[in-house]
Amino acid sequence: MRYKKRRHAAVNKNEQKVLRRGREAQGGSPLGEIYPGVSRLTLKLRFLSQRQEVVSEQTRDYGPADAVDFSCACPGSCGVGKFDLTEMIQTRIAAHEPSAEVNMPCKAESFGSPAPCGYSLQCGIEVRYSIPDPAAPFSA
Ligand SMILES: [Zn+2]
């Protein structure tokens, strides 16, 4: 895509935009673009049933170049529930926390019944920062 370059700059904004658009089509922006101060992000997902039994486990490990996806489908009886970790992660990273543990219930209803799904997601978040302090007075 070099021929699209209009200006010579260390970081060309247009090129970034083109890159981002391409990645979004595939499902997400790279970690380094969303959180430039993060060198590694690890999510340990554990889905729990109504009886607090572990239904499935998943580990997601992201480097700066990896496209991230902070949402996951609920494996419960709802069939439609989605857990969105975007805000949780955003908050933790803004606070520069190295690790956190969050727990969120599925908000959807069970399939064919008004009862709540009952499944929940337990997520361990581990963040490695490439800069010692964010020092970003204008962020968010
Ligand atoms: Zn559910």
C-alpha cells in the first residue's frame, strides 16, 4: 500500500487508518493501536454454569500486533448471551492495574423461558505495560 502514502512522516495517519479499516473487517483492531502502552494482555476466561461448575475455559493472549476481541458468547442455555469485557479492560488499563479478576453474570434469558440464563463469566486479566506510567492527562 506504499503508493497510497501522501506525506513522509514517521507515523502516517492515513496509513494507520487504512490499516485499521482492514483489520476491523477481520474483527478487531490490534492491541497496540487501542492500548499503545500495553505490551501484553492475557485474559483467562472461565465460564460457570448455574451451579458454579466450570463449563469451559479459554485463555486469550495478545501482543501489540494481535487483533483483539474482548467479547465472548455465553455457552449457557440462553444461546444469545454475550459477555463484553471491553469496559472492564478499559477501566483496569486506565488505572494501570497489572491484574484483576472480574465476574459477570449473563444478562440474557434462558431459551424458551423467562428465567435468567444463570451462567457467568469469571475472567482474570493480566496486563504488562511497556511504559512505567501512563501520564496521559488527555486520555478518555
Ligand atoms: Zn447466557
